[in-house]
Amino acid sequence: MSAARRRDTRPELLVRKEAHRRGLRYRVDAPIPGMPRRRADLLFTRAEVAVFVDGCFWHACPLHRTSPKANGSWWAAKLEKNVARDRDTDRHLQTLGWVVLRFWEHEDAVVVVDSIETVVQRRREARQ
């Protein structure tokens, strides 16, 4: 598991590439305001939108969730903590007035960026 990437995963890179192609500009692997040890995959600071591209295994995707047989109880607790941390991060950002967008790694990058672009544009327009 030490070979698992924390950032720059293939799904994340596909989303970033498509977003950049459309002219969206963002910060990559940026610290979350008020939570410096937690990071967003993409952060649109002016629009206050945080985007996460969650891995199916690490974030317990309801479609692709797996339970390792070896050391199963430890893994179950670990994955539960990951999901709880995700919800805590979401609540923190929403309290600050940010919009949180979470996508699964198996989702189509073009569809993901369609959603991101819509939300970012709406937030920018609302702030003008």
C-alpha cells in the first residue's frame, strides 16, 4: 500500500487536464482553509469551491467497495476513519461557506468537469 499515490492519480490528472483545457484555473493539492493538514485535489479559491476525486478503495465507494481479508478488522476501522474524516472536512468547508464537490475515481472526467464548471461559474457570477 505504500506505493499508492496520495496525489496525481490517473483519475485526478484526467479531471485536471479537462478542467485546464476549458480554461478553469485552480490550485492543486492545496491545504484546506483552517485545516492545514488536510488537502483538496483542486481548490478554486476565488469561487470557494473544493473538489475531491476520491479513490474507490480508500474512501469506501458504495459501488466498488472491497474488504481486505488479511487484517480485516484493522482495514474496516481504517476505511471508516477515512470516510468520517471526509465528512468532517465537508462540514468544515461548508461552515466557511465553501461548496464541496466529491467525485469517485470511476466517474467520467468530462462529466465531472461539467459539474465543476457549472458550480464554479455560478459562484463567480454570484460574487460579482
